[in-house]
Amino acid sequence: MRAQVLSRTGQPLELKTLRDPEPKPGEVLVKVAACGVCHSDLHVMHGDIAFPTPGVLGHEMSGTVVALGGGVTNVAVGDRVATTFIMPCGACASCWRGQEELCEKFFGLNRLKGRLYDDQTRLFYPDGAPVAMYSMAALGELSVVPATDVFKLPEGLALAESAVLGCAFFTAFGAVSTTAGLSVGESVAVIGTGGVGLAAIQVARAVGASRIVAVDVADDKLQAALAAGATDAVNSITTPAPDAVKALTGGGVDAVIEAVGRGETIVQGVAMVREGGRVVPVGLAGASATANIPITHLVRRKVRVLGSFGARPRIDMPVVLDLAARGAIAFASTVTRRYRFEDAWQAYTDLDRGQIIGRAIIDYSL
Ligand SMILES: [Zn+2]
Ligand SMILES: [Zn+2]
């Protein structure tokens, strides 16, 4: 098969031929239909997040099942599926606690070493040299995925666009519903209205939020946020965002979703939430990035800052898929750009330059 390989961090992706991967027991082989273009991959490409090379990135995927390893019963050959970027092992202490997003094997074997849960990769060059896998390595034409992470798509969902369900919408659902615990009638601000931010706005609307304030530095992204269901838009370059949000909501929002991954925007979030409110940072940053939060403001006002990483695949992804099937989230509308498989590097370059409104996908059928 062909794959877009990161040979060294800081260099463009390269189109290479790899051996066709094979699933082992408990795994599924998927013919990839589309891969979403996400900032987390960019952090790895730039070397901000450590990951072994050569490696195949791509962690937001949809496709069709083409083969099953032994013992797999939750999907069948021919099923149209989406996968979540977190691949729970299903057997570690975190998975047993229901905290699948903290799966010990996912971090210890996949994120650190680029391998699946027998401590081996499924990807090799024709000469047998191993290639690391970031999540399921969706930037290859074929992908081996643990069955715990493969979800059959409901009828009627667009296959390629469904790729964005497994990271952008999955992460947004985890942040808005599980971590922030946003409930009917509450207000929320979403800082950063890229792919995850737009998804968070849609999820907030789906759970019945009253006021949804979009905060960004780009007017075109704020327009997209209003189209996605935000009730208000604040440009934080032309307006002090905390003041604007507090004025709109009579003293601050109940919750903030911070989808940028910068210290300044986390501090903004702490300043715009009501007393006792929740600030949920969801954007990854470079390993050394910090946020300079005023201590007395945090303590006296009982502001809670709650990190949120993805969501719980087997608990939350069925809910995300149900929201999509019922039209409660218009996920396909967030996909604004499509790139050919051969042009994957261009897609990440455009994302890096801030030129993507909403989400871009790499569509393998183009
Ligand atoms: Zn992602
Ligand atoms: Zn686990």
C-alpha cells in the first residue's frame, strides 16, 4: 500500500510504499476512505510532541472493513466504520475504571513507541524496516485498528465526512458533555473556533446550552461559528474577550471550552467564567507550554480548570454517532476542504498557516 510517511520531524511528508498491514486477533483492517487534518498531527510533524520516526500519522478516520483478526464480533467485513483517535486496550486499570481516555497501553505503547498492544507495529517498509503508527496511522491506504476502537456508522452518514467524528467531534463531546458537564440552559464560551471548536459549538447546542459565545481572532472563523450555532461572536483582537463575554452573559459563562492550547487563552477562559464555573482546556500544546493563572482569582471564585483529553471511546462514541444519525450535530458541514491523498502535505501546510475554516479532510477517493 501507499502511505504518507514522516521520515524526520520538521520535514514534509513523503509518499512511500509499505507492506500491506495485517490484523492480529482483536484487530480490524480498514480500507481508509478519509483522514481528518488535525493540529495534533502538526505538533508531531514539527517535533513539539515527541514521537518516533519514521512514522505514519493520521488519527481521525473513516473507511470500510476489509478483514478481521480472530475473535472480532462488533463489526463485519464490508461495514462502513469510523474510529476514535484513542484506542482503548480494554484491559488496563484505567479502561476497567471506565476512563478509557487514560488507557495505559495507549499512552505507553502507541503514543510513546508508535506500536499496538503486543508492543509491535503493523507497518513495515518492503525491506522489513519498521514504521511507527500514531494512533491507527490513517495516512496509509490500509489501517489496522484495535476492535475496541472501531464503530459501525449508522445508515445515511456520509462516509468520508464521518472521519471528523473520531477526533474533532469525539473530543468536543468529551469536553462539553463529560468534562464540563454542560447541561440544559447553561451558557458556554468556546475559545478557538477551528475544527474542535466548531464541533464543541454544535455539541453545546445539542445538549441545550442557552448562550454559546464563540471567541476567536479571525472574523471568517467567527462567521463559521455563528453558522454552526453560536449565539454570539467575540473577536478577541478588537475586543477584550473576558469583558465582552461577561457583558453578554451577565457576569460570566457557566463553562469555557478552550480549544487553542495556549496559556493566554486559558487565562482568558479563567477570567470570563462565572464564579464557580468550569474552564476546560482541550487543545494540546508543546510539551513545555504553561499557563499563568492568577491564584487568588482561581481560589476565591472557586473556578475549576479541568483538562480534557478526547473522550471514552466505547461509552461516548456511540452517543456521538447517535447525535450524528439524528442530525443533532451537522458534522458534515464542518468539512470545508478536501485534498487528494497525494496532497496530504499541502493540507497540513494550509492548516499550519491558519487557512482552514472548520475541518479539512484528505479524501482517498479523489
Ligand atoms: Zn485530532
Ligand atoms: Zn487500557
